[in-house]
Amino acid sequence: MRLDDFDPNINVEDQRGQGGGGFGGGGGGMLFGLLPLVFSRFGCGGVVVLLIVFAVFGGGLNLLGGGSNQLSAPTEQVGQQQGHGTDAASSCTVDAASKSACNAFSSADKTWAAIFQKSGQRFVQPKLVFYGGEGQSGCGAAQSAMGPFYCPQDQGIYLDTEFFGELANRFGAKGDFAQDYVIAHEFGHHIQNLLGTSDQVQQQMAHASRTEGNKLSVRLELQADCYAGVWAAQNRDRIEPGDLEEGMTAAHAIGDDTLQQEAQGRIVPDSFTHGTSAERAAWLKRGLDSGDPGQCDTFSGAI
């Protein structure tokens, strides 16, 4: 995808080279590192879901995600930007993966700022946080095993760029658009946070059964996929041949059913938290086809 160079005014924080986050690697350490993030996002119900998912997948969980979708819903935000943690120019040019992430982040930022302005809403820019192996977020420890995630507490999109290599090599999702989709999906969670969708889901999950909590999580993740498609549609003039196929491959590769089949040789639908491969690809395509956030209502009716 032909993206302009990143805007040096984007909010970037770089934790690479600053040491670990204190929870250690491996299964148990990763679980305890995830608990603060999930509790802050989804409450007790989310923690229960995490424990079940961890039991199913073990320590090797890597998923995109982390949590009224109508842009006409009232949202009151204060301030346009937060303080910049580090110099964006230096952090974004560490390597090709960093620059790719910054380009996608900057593009998504401009796109959603324009959408919010058109709808008469105030937009707040999130921050992009790079870390290596282990880091710290406003939701607790950041660890590579968690995959990219969004923390609503500090409005940060957290990324260990090594995930891009895993996306290509383990999941077979190669190409720049597959990487852009990762950032656009997490930016979709920021949009949900601004619109109040994440808070609504968190409240519902706190009182839901494990199965119902999983279903709510799926709807939240699929909406973020759709929002990623909306971003791409709004930048259709920059899409190159093969980009859409790369995005669909990435969405399909990280479906719950595909990951479960790979990890354990069987599929457990009640434990899905992100949606099937077909669902993820379908909602990404819906955003791509419509370019309209209002078409991303995953909470009404069947998905």
C-alpha cells in the first residue's frame, strides 16, 4: 500500500532497549502479565475468559486484539494530543518494520480524525508504543506473546515489531498491507474506546456467563476488523494490486478456528474470542466495500 511518510507529529513512545516489564516470559508469566490488561478492559468476566482461553491455547497465544458504534453517538473528549514520549522521527526509522507501523498509524490517525470531524465529534489521537520483548503499558505488562494490543487506560497501541515477522512466517500473511491491517485493527479499538463501545462491552461482560462473554469479545474484535476495512476504503487510491488479498489472508490466518486447529487439532467454538477466519475476513471486507463506519454494527443481529 502506497502510504505517505509518517507525520512527525504523531504520538510515539519507544520502550525498546529499556529492559523488561517484570513479569518474565513463558506460560505463567505471560498469564499474570495479561491479567491487568484484561481486567482493566473487560472486568472479572474478561479474566474468566482469559483463564479459559489460556487453558485451551497454553502459552503460545498470539492474536490481534488486545475493548452504539454509530458516529452520531455523543462523545466528549478533551484535548487533541497527549505529550510525545519520544521523538517520532528517530523511533520510526529504527528499521523497515518501525517505519511501516508509523506510516500505517499516521494514515489511520488522519483518516479517523477526518471522519470524526465530519460527524461533528472531537477526536483524540492515540499513541503508538514500540517495545521489544517486554514493556509496560497503562494496562500492565506488555509482552511479545500477547501480540499487538490496545490499552484504553493510556490510549496506546502497543507493538513489538517482531510480530510482523511472525505474521509472515508463521501465519503466511506476507506483504505491507498485512502489516497495515495489524495497526488499523488496533486503531479500530481506539475508535471503540472513543465512542464508548468498549466500556459498554466491559460492563456487559462483567455480568455475562463465560460463553456470552466470549461472544461479546468476538463482536468487539470483528467490529475492529470492519473499522480496519473502513480505513483502507478511505485510502483506496493508495491500494496496490495484491493488497486486498494480503489483508484477507491476514484476517483469515488469525481466526479462532484456524488457530485452534493448528494449536490443538480441534475447534472449540464456545472459547472463541476473536471470531472465525471467515467472519474476520467478511467483516474486513464489509468495511472495505462500504467505507462507512455505520456499516460496522457487529452487535445487532447475527454476525
